[in-house]
Amino acid sequence: MGSSTSPEPSPSALDVDRFDFPVAQKDSDADKHRFESGGSFYEDEVLKTAKKDIAAFLGLEEKDESLLDDVLCSAVIPKGTLLVTQGEVDCSVYFLISGCLQVSQKDMDSSEENVLYVTHPREFVGSLSVITGEPSLFTIKAVKFCQLGVLSKSDIYGILLQRPRVILNLSSTLTSRLTPLVRNIDYALDWVHMEAGRAIYRYAVGQNFVKILCL
């Protein structure tokens, strides 16, 4: 008498256990969790496609996609998971495959969290801290069940050593977040270094520009 077996789960099913992605509770509040680790990335077609997307965004040629093989991890995280907290130093770059992430910043005066923007599938987050090496200016939180591709800071630096042009593509993900006004101001600025003792402004001399003093 044959025994019935349960059907094999779909390879595209977003199952936390399937990707061996433990999520530890950050504190007593059940809505706050902490991202801890990832699993294998290229086991199914969804993740293989995402890998190609990531390589394209980074400007890697097809022959260079192998640079991602041993460093690119996957993560499946529930709603409420904190990927990055403001002020965190050791950050990673995240590529959103599915779901939605919220990027916020704490107000210095009121300590309230201000939502800056939300990310959607096929977008990067976390690039600024990795590029500058500075603590994160933002908190990144999952507002939906999400599937991610994860590149650690050290792995990004390893790729940059072999393909330096990748830094330009990562930077472009930042400028796309700037408003047109901010971009235009940046293009209009002309930075000048002045030695001590030089006059910055002379009375009665016509000026057709504004000077901003940065000490």
C-alpha cells in the first residue's frame, strides 16, 4: 500500500526556513526584529534572475558576474525587520527583489522618525554608508514581507578592487534619490579654497554670485 507524499514546495515560494535566514527579536516589542544572516542566493530561477539584475546595476559585464558567486547572499525577512539602524557602522548593500522597504531618519530636535522614501523591487539601499565608510544616516525597515540580495561592505570593497568602475554605478543609485532642486544646486556650486588673509568680499565691488562660507 503506497504512502502519499506531500508535493515539493515551489522554488519561488518565499519561505523563511527555506533560505536558512534566522531573525532574532531585537527587543520585547514583537514588531522590532534584527537582520542577522543570509543563505544561498542562486538556488532557484528567481534569485538567478536577480543576480543578473544586480550585475547589470553594478556595471559588471557577463564575464564578471562570477565575482558575485561567492559573496552574494539572499535574505527573506518578515514585516517589521530592521535591516539598518541610524548610526550603525558595519552596513551592507541590499538589493530588493520583492516587497517594500522604508528608509527613515530621526529628527535631531524631536527624535521622531521621519520617513524619507520607500524602495520598491529592483532598487538598492544602503549604498551611502558603504561608499563613504561613515555610520548610516538612515534606518531601513521592512514594511512588507521582503526578499533581498545582500552584499556586505567588505565584499563590495573586494569587488571594487577588481572592478573600480562599480563605484560609479553605486553612486548613481544615490543621486537618483535627490530632488531636481538639490541636483541643480550641486551642479551650480563652484568650490574654492582660499588661503588665510585673502579678502572674500570687497565693498563697492560688483558681484554676480553668492558666496557660502564653509569653515
